[in-house]
Amino acid sequence: MKNLNMLNTYQGIIWPTVAAPIAVIVLKNFFDGVPKETIESAEMDGCGVFRIYWQIILPLSKPAIASISIFIFISSWNNFLWPYLSLTSPEMYTLPVGIPTLMSTYLVDFVVPMTVNAVASVPVILLFILFQRQIIQGISFTGGK
């Protein structure tokens, strides 16, 4: 990121999260579960590779993509180490990096950091409640055969 001049930028925080290995594993398991007969019948009907992907594979993989998106959002929301290493200005800090700055050196006050942690967990809890069906469906589709 230093050579790309992406330190202390939003792009420097976002791009490493987008290339998550869990997404590759989940999508590979899902694509292995797509019936070969479906792809073969589309090829016999004259569909090309891109059309098979766009009209057959992509609509079938919506639950897997939704669950991956939710998992990546939750992991990036809670990520401490990468933003801590790549951000230098306090204005760019994410919540996990900024919360320890609320602690004082000479005063032990746990009320403010605990309150901020409770408020910071609300979006993740709401996301889980709203997309609970997609999470469970995506996990069940990408499980064992």
C-alpha cells in the first residue's frame, strides 16, 4: 500500500478487505454444487460462457453472494489491525482504532469506551436481523453435499 500511495486513505482500507479468501472458498463450494446438467443444457441451447454465467449462475448464487457480503462487512467493521497499521491521522480512524483513544492515561473510566462499543455494535446487529434468512440460506447452500 505504501508503494501505491494508499496509506491513510479510504481505498487503502477497503481494497484489502474486498479480496477476502472466505469469498473464494464459499463461492467455489457453491459453484461446485451447481448441477452440471443445467450448464450442459444451456450450452446445448447455444448459450456462451458469459451468458451462462450472467443468466444462470449469477441468479442462483445470490444467497451465497449475500452471505459473503454480510460476512465481509462484519469482519471489516470489526477490523482493528489493518486500519491501525495503515492510518496515521486521527480523522481517518475507524471505530475499533478510535475507541482506545477515548481512554485517558491517568483516569480509569470505562463508561465512555463501553458506551461507544455498544453503539458501534448496533449496525452489525441490525444487519444480522435484517439479513438473517440470507445468511442461513447462504451457509446451507455452500455446505457439504
